[in-house]
Amino acid sequence: MAQKSQEKGVTGPAPVVDEPGRVRNVVVVGHSGAGKTTLVEALLEVTGTVGRAGAVTEGTTVCDHDPAAVRQQRSVALACAPVMHAGVKVNLLDSPGYADFVGELRAGLRAADAALFVVGAVDGMDAATVTLWEECASVGMPRAVAVTRLDHQRADFDETVALCQRVFGDNVLPLYLPMLGDDGVSTVGLMGLITQRVFDYSEGYPPQVREPDPQHLPAIEEARDELIEGIIAESEDETLMDRYLGGEEIEVSVLIEDLERAVARGHFYPVVPVCAETGVGLDALLEVLTAAFPSPLEHDLPVITGVDGSPRPPLTCDPQGPLVAEVVKTTIDRHVGRVSLVRVFSGTLRPDLTVHVSGHGMIERGHPDHDADERIAHVYSPLGATLREVPYCVAGDICAITKSGSAETGDTISTKEQPLLIAPWEMPEPLLPVAIVAATRADEDALAKNLSRLVAGDPTMRLERNAETHQLVLWCMGEAHADVVLDRLRGGGVELQTEPVRVALRETFTAASKGHGRHVKQSGGHGQYAVCDIEVEPLPPGAGFEFVDKVVGGAVPHNYIASVEKGVRAQMERGLVAGYPVVDLRVTLFDGKAHSVDSSDAAFQTAGALALRDAADKGQVTLLEPVDEITIRISDSFVGAVMSDMSGRRGRVLGTEPDETGERTLIRAEVPATELVRYAVELRSMTSGAGTFRRSFIRYEPMPTHLADQASAAHLARTGH
């Protein structure tokens, strides 16, 4: 991950701040293709952080340094890009826009104190962006909107603002209007609504500031009135609205002060038109980021406890306080090793400091609880893949550390003397399974090593070694996420293939049956002799297994009764028709034969297994499939399509209801797990990327005959028996 500065055109040393009031942590969000990475690149250039902006199409941007991002020409991982403006350090956290990489987005939200929503002026926005806005609103995160791609011939700023107001709600108002050039298409400047000044970029960046032309005044006045009313409505000065409505001219300084206060509190959402390619609006956007967005001092900090769960006093963003930091992202670089992006919430992180690294509460994702004391050798300021060493990182700032032996995404870093634990943030459940197989025995070791690295850095991926299907399954967020994970494994030198995911089924008897097991062999010396007769009866679902001894007259010696049961149980584990465990039956041993010399424990185990197989051949054995209860969360407009699709999956809809926000609908249904293997992909396709669902196992049910026959045939093809 570490690179020489000149490789990315980095200019100057890394920015270092001494107090949290000079830091702004901003996550840049929006749908894929809106221009987030291009905008960040332009901000890096105009602030002098890099000498020349890179291009997504050329794979030369600071933030999209991952090989998968370069190949796909879209962000697949969170990246940090700090810039300095007006003495303030702005940590820009460029997040992927595609829904599969929501884990990276959640990490960015955790590290940030405000969110910049990037909306293209050409194609609007997707439903996932609307959902994210609501999520930010639920926690009161300050937000602003940057309308990008103004240079496109189909760009429509007014319609884009109207769209934002419709879907984002009230108080989404522009601070500037774009000014078109003589050709009537290109954007050459901005018209400031508060200052009533024109910022002319026709001769380049920075702009020339001048009075507006007469033809611009009507548009400025109309939009200005709406903006001022919105600002005053959020003002703490209750007399301001009356004064304004009475015709008094409110001072610009008062308006700006009230605007900045309302934005920092998450009550007002300014819209800034920008064009990354020409530099239009970049200075205006930087002003919003530094002057209006809150510093870490104004943002609530996460709850902390002792590593044993004991309560601790709330944190304060104090560089002199106890060290509490969080690993918001971990990556593995083949040259540097483990690189951890760290948000410091309290205290100051310094090189040569021995810290306590603690991770708890992620066992179900394949992350065992762990605690370790480690020495921080160096502290870096990350700029995409470039690591620039810094002397310290104060509370509120973001840095990177390397070569930690145990740090994983979500871990807490605290002092060795006072170990603490930050409450984990909510991560979405991966719902797309991908079964992988190493190509050779040598690849199996490399696969295990690379998987441990990936799991350490990606809490949205879950690794499962299914003991029943004997498959290694990666649970991913979607196809794009799976593609990136597989690419990273192959990039680590692992040859692997994927195979169809098999759902763990069960087998059971549907009717009573009798079975005869005879195991008689004589090959010189002691032979093998065991005969047993059993009766098999189905039990109610969930009843388990019962073994009953009804042998009379010692036909089967008492010491071999347990051997028969052991053989029956072993055969139940191996399955009878498709290789899946047999459940819910009663086996009664009622007769048999033994030999005084040749009978043995092993012989009666074999006979017991043969008897169960014989009963299966004579009786009726069916397959049981797991049924899950799923809860689907979608917009009302997709309810019909999802309900129709559910019936095609043999699902039973249990009911619908509004979600907690009242903005979406929850559909509860029971669906066979075999129908949900690719549902994460298919639901996203049906709902334009905005549908989500949760699932939980509830019971097993008989599988339809034609599907059971297919499963049995597949088992025969796989195993040959």
C-alpha cells in the first residue's frame, strides 16, 4: 500500500494538526458514476495536495488504487484523502457507490462527522442514495449536496435540485446557481445567492469575483429569497423572520453565521454546483466543508466499555484524554503487510507507543474475540495508497498504522494500562453464498492464508466451512463484492474455482418400514457374523431419534444392542438417498442372530447400518429442505413485483406492514432456503438496488418430489453411489 510520494504526484509533507477544532472528517457518498472520486481528485489538485489530478478512466486517481477498482473503473474500497484549506485539515473519505460495498460505506460513516452527498446533474440518483440519506437523518449527521457533472451536455442543475428536494425533504437549498457561458451550455461561473456576487471561472481557477450582470438578477433574487427564508427558519434569533418579512435587509454576516450553525447541527443542507474538470465551485465547496461542517468537538462519540463489558464514562474529544481509537478499515498490502486506517476519538496516538488492541462481538462473522498488547512503530497520514509519516495523530483526526499483528476492522485501540472497547457499528449481513475450491493441494494452504487476511479486513464477508455439504463458502454482499474477493484471492497467487452452492438438506421416512441387516463373512480364522431386524417409524418434525430394544430370548446378545444402535446412527449421518443426515425416526430392534465366535461389535455396527439401508429401499424416504423466514424491506412501488416473485419461489407471504420510518414496506414470508441462494442479487435487480432482506431458519419441510429426485441424482453424479 505504501508508495513513494512522487508516484502519485504528491506535493509537500503530510498535514498535521494540533487540536481537533482544525479537523473535518467528511465521508463522500453517492451512487456509482456520480463523480465522487473525480471530485476528490479535483479537490486534491486545487489545494496543492497533488500536482495533477488523475483520471478514473486511466486508473491514476489517488483513491482508486485497488487493482479491482482500476480494472472496473469504479471504487471498491474506502480511501482517505486529506487536504488543507484555510488552516483546516479535511479528511475526505471517498466511499464506493455500488451497493455491494456497503461495508466500506459504513466504515466511512463511522469515521466521519459529516457526509457530502454527490449527485450527478445528468442521471439523478438511485434508491440506495435515498436510503442512505434517511440513515444519516436518523442519527442527525450533518449533510451537504454537491451537484456534479455540470459540463455534460445533458446536465440539468434545476431539475437535479428539484429531485433532491423531493426525495431528501425540506431545507435542501442551493447556495449558488450555475452561470452558463456564451454558448448556453458550458458552466463558466457561479452566482452566489447570499453575497449576490458572481464567481467567474472563465479564465481558470481561482475565479474572478464581480457584480452580476443585469440578466442574472431575477434568478438570483428569486432563489435568494427562498434560501434566506430557509436559513432564518433555522435561526436561534426568533425576531429575525419578523424583521426580514418587514422588509429589513439582514446582514450577510448574520446569514452566514446562522447558515453555518444550521448545517453543523444537521438541520440545513446546502447544495453547491461543482464541475471537477473545470474547477467551477471547488472553492465554494471547500468553504462549506471547512466553515459549515462540524469539527470532531461537535460530534457525539461512540459508547465505550471495559473489555469485560463494564460501563465507562462518556468519551470527550480531548487530545490529553485517555487514548481511544478505532480501526475503521484494515487492508493487507503484499509489501507493507497489514495497514489499518484509524480514527482517533480521544487522546493522541504516537509512534513507539505500546497500546492494547481489542476486538469483541464478531464471532459469527469469523472474527474470534481477541486482545493483544502491541507497539505502534510508526504513525502515517494516508493519502490513498501513499503513507506519509507524521509525528502524532490527535483526537478527532484520522491516521494509519502498519504491521499490527492482530488489528482487524472494528477493533479498539486503547492504552495498555486502561484497555477499553468501543461499541461496534452495525454491519449488514452478507447474503450471497459463493462456494470455492482450491485447484490443487498446494493452493489449499495459500487459500487458507489469503482468506484469513481478507476476513480480517472485511467484516461484511463471512467464511463458512459447511460440515454437512463439505463446501468452503464465502458469504458476500453481492456479485460485485464476490468478484472483488475472488480477484484478491487469485491476486495472492491462489488458483481456485467456484462451484454451485449446496443447501444442507435432511432425509426422513414418510412411512413405517422394516429392514434386515445381514453381515456374514468367513475368510479363515475368526469371521464376521451379525444379523439384525429392525422396524423404522417416522416421528413428528423436530422429535429427533429414538432407539428401542425389543429383542427377546437373547437373539441379539445384550452387549451388541448398543453396537446396532451405533451402526444405525452412523448410517443416519451418512444419509440414505442423497447423502444428507436422516432425522426424526424411531428404530426398534426386534430380532437378530449372533455367533458365539464370529460376532463382534464391528459386525453388528455394520449389520445395523445395512438394516437401515434395507428399510429405506423397502419404504419411503423423502428429502427435507430448510425453510427460512425472511423480512424484505422495499419501496412501495416494488411491492407487487416482489410479491409476485415470492410466489414463484414457493414462498408463503405472512403479511406486510410499514417499516419504522413509514417510508417503506416490510414483507414477511416463509421461503425454502434452496430458493434464496441468489436472492441477494435478484432482489437488487427487482428493486433498482434498494431492496434489502434478512433471513433466519425456522424449520425443515418435505421437498417436492421432482426437486428431491434432482437432488438425489446430483448426489449420485457427485459421489457415484
